[in-house]
Amino acid sequence: MDIIQIVTKGNVSFPAKLETTAGYRYDIPFDHASLPTFPLSESIREQVALPDGILIGRAHPAGYLGLIGFAGKMLDSIPNSERYIRSYYTEDRFDPGKGYSVRCLKPGNTFEAFVSFPEEATEEIRQILENITHIGCTEEGISGEVSVRLVRRTLRQDEITLSPFCHYTALHYTVMLLSSACFYEPYRSGSSTTPYIPGSAVRRALTQSGLACTPALRCSNAYIRARGERLLPMPLCASLVKLDKTQLRYRMAEGKDPGRIEQFVGMENTFTNNIADRLVHYIKPDIKQVISSDGTSADALESGQLFSGILYGSDASVRAVFNHLKNNPILNLGDMTHEGLGEAICRIDRITEEEIPVPILASRFDLCCVSDVLLISDSGMPAYHPHDLLEEAERLLGCSGGLRICSQYTGIRHDFSRSAEGLDRSVTRCLKMGSVLRLETIDGHPVNLSPLLHTFIGERTDEGYGEIIAYPARECYYRMADNTAPSLYTMNISQSPRDIAIGAQFVSTVMKNLLKARVELFAQIDRTEYEQGVSAEDLLPTDLLHEMRDLLYPDASNEEMREWYLKCLKEDEDESDSD
């Protein structure tokens, strides 16, 4: 991908929409880190017709990947730092006569947006961009003047070398959403998004970025990430504990003994093969509403959130994905990508080599659908009954007719989704994500559950359908999860020296402005005593200013802080002298 670079020559703003602040007629949208971001694609398409096949992401401040970490730390550690971060890039004013505010980007700021297009359209796009002199609105004294240019990115030619003579099976990756992402299905009423990134969307994004995905490459659904793990969806048999809404209870036990007290048990006593780490938290991704260019609203996953997925494939396919993402870490995911939504940066976490699974023996176990499962019967019709899933389990375990269902929590979902190639499919029924069967062997002898761990069954497994896991059953009720918030901007991203330099300058300026505001606040408090005759030197809170400087901006000098204090302290006096 290449970059569109925008330098603001004058004030730039846009008509207020859903994501902007109440009371503003013209405003700039901000992300979770209070950094400005705006839909560049929408602004350009209002002026010129772009060639087919071009995708333009949202515009972020230059050095954005270096900025978000610094801004997130400031928000976490310093109260009320939000407005100082915003004021670094923007200025606002209130019109008392009209009763609304206007917020604009300051002149001299540089913003960048990732862009993807066919190579043959390079010169056409370059000329289109260089002819753009204004974006946004040109009212209320807002000029909207900018300069725009295309910056070509040099690709690395060296390939990443993986271990030789290995047959890789899994590539684990994490994506951080740089803009809100919407994943909704055609023909379904409403515009709600899935709370995860479908495997079909990942596969489609890889194809759009220039990678030829082989049919054998399976793209699992990417689920919310916490504590460095991909969190699998909760089974349908999990319910909220009535006395504690932050926890869940697993309900597969046959009947409840009123005399038994619910026990807190360690997840290591319940699940196997590291499933505990993936199910221990109960997290719902943050979802917000966005407005499309035609004025309709849709739900979307909020930007800044982390999602983890797995790509399964042969040695050749894994190597191809690995080397492709090295040069193309930006993916355009889901719907509304032509409006700059669904932009994400992808990081490869690890490569898992093919290994002989460790036997896990159990005579009673739970089989859980990690994703929707689309089974087709011998007659070619969708199969979605519990016994259809039982037959698949028996086939994988090599024990046809040797299992029976003890209890079940299953659901049916009407599948409206489209294929990875973007073609709409007819409506089908499939087993719902989270469906659970409690199974036991008829003869009482244990079976090895390893073949059921992270296995794909059924149709469209290359798009994330049919992922299943299994774990030994327990007879008691137990509480199993805490409800926590999604983590934002915690992914370590490879940053260029330019990103680091821009982030350091940003922090220095914002923290200096924050220190100055705190010093001036002391002066405002002391102004009453100063007007009563107390000298400015006696009022100067030297020790407090030094403590504040050490906390916020150690590079500030004593003379600088003294000047801020005295100027604010004597502000009314200076104004009267000028009159």
C-alpha cells in the first residue's frame, strides 16, 4: 500500500455527524486516544471520480502508529489530558449569536492515509490527488485549504526465512482496528455487526491486498484479544450468575442440587490444552454507530480494539502469507471499506509447527462449536440437528455409533453471509456458534479427544466455519468468568524512526502545554491575594511548581514557569494598562 499525504494550509473541518461532539456545527472526529481522524475517501469522492479498485483509508496524523501508544499512556495516567491532546491538532470557537461551536484542524498539520489501487492507475491517481486544493467545508471562515500528494512506499525484497523442512499448520496473528469496522450480512433486517471479524472477511482482505489465497488456506474467525490470547466465544450453556452479574455459570450439569454451594474452581481443573486462558474472560467488544455516505446508520466495531485469529495451511501457504504481510500489514476488512472503514494493521504473533497431539482421554466430554458450523447431509441439504454434529464427532474419533448425547445446548442460525469472493449466497441454516453437546461413550471406555481440538468440520471451513473444540466434562456447577472491558492500543507495533520522533515531539508539546495550564491555574487562584497587595514573589509557589514540573515536563526551566505564573497573575493589570 502507498500513502496519501495531506498538509493543512488553512483551517479544515467537516459538517458534524454522529461521531462528532454535541453542540458543534462543524467538527473533527476523534478516535479512542483523542487523536483526530477523518474520512478522506468521502472528501475526495465529493470532488472527483476515482478509478475502480481504489481503497482509501481514514486520514490519521503523521506518525500515527507512534502517537497512539503515547496518547493512550497519557490518558491512562494524567487526568483531563484529553483536551490537551486534541488542542495539539485542533482549535475551536463558539459563536454566541448562532449558538453553536466550530472546531477545525490547525494549519501546518500533516495527515496520512493508506491507499491501495491497481499499479496501472498510478499516474492517473497522482494527478487527481495533486489537483486537490480543498477538502471539507468552506463556510464559517473555514478555508479547507490543503496540499495533497501521493507517497510511494518501497517494498522490502528479502523474504523472511522460516525453519526449513517443517510442515507448518498455523499462523497466529493479531489485528488492531485503525478505524471502525462493520461486518453485517446481506438481506438481514437491521445493520448490526458481528462481534468478531469473520474468517471470510480476513480471506477477502488478503485477496484484495494482492495475495492469492489457496483453497487449502483456512482463515478462522478473529475474536477479541485479552492477556495475549485469542478469546473463544462463550458456550451457549453459560449463563449470568444471578447474584453477580460480572460472572458466568456453566450449566451443562444434569440437574442442580439445591444443597450444593456453587464453587469457584480453577479453570485448569475444568479445561485442557490451554483452553482456560482463552475462556477465562467474558468480553463484549465495544460497538458504536457510524453513518455511511448515503446517510444510513450501521453498527461497527470500535477502533483501537485488538482481535486475534489463526490461519491454517501448508508450509507453502503459510510462508506466502507471512512474507506478504511483511510488506502489506494494512488490511481493509468488512463492509464500507470504500469509505475508509475497516482499516486494520496486522501483526504476526507466532508460527505453530505440526506436532503429534498429546492424548487427552475422557469417557464424558463437552463438544463446543467455536464458530458457526455448516453441515451438509447426504441429500445435499443443510444439517443442523444435534445428532448431525454427533455423527461428525464419531467420524473424527473413529468410533461410529460409540457415543451418545447426555445433554445439549444448541442453536440454529440463518446464514445470510457472502463468500470470500464477494458473491451473495442463498439463505441456509447452520449450527450456531457456541452450541454444546455433552457426550459419553456407550461402553464407558475413554476416547482420545485430541482429534477434536481446534478442528474444522463441514462446509466453508476456509472462511472460518466449522471450528470446534472439546474438553472433559465436570458434574458440578461453577462460576467461570469475569466481565472485563476490551483492551485498546496495547499491541507492540514496529515503528519507524520517523514515527518515534513524531511521537516524542507530540508528548513534549502536549505535556508542556499541560504544565503551563496547571501553573496558570495556581496564578488564577492567587490573583485575589495579589490584588489585595501581596507581592507576586511571595505568592510564587516554587516548591509546588517544581513537583509539578518533575511529574509532567521535567525539561521546563524555573524561569519559564515563573514567566507563565507572573503573566497570568498580572493579566488583568496588564489589560487595564493597555486601555
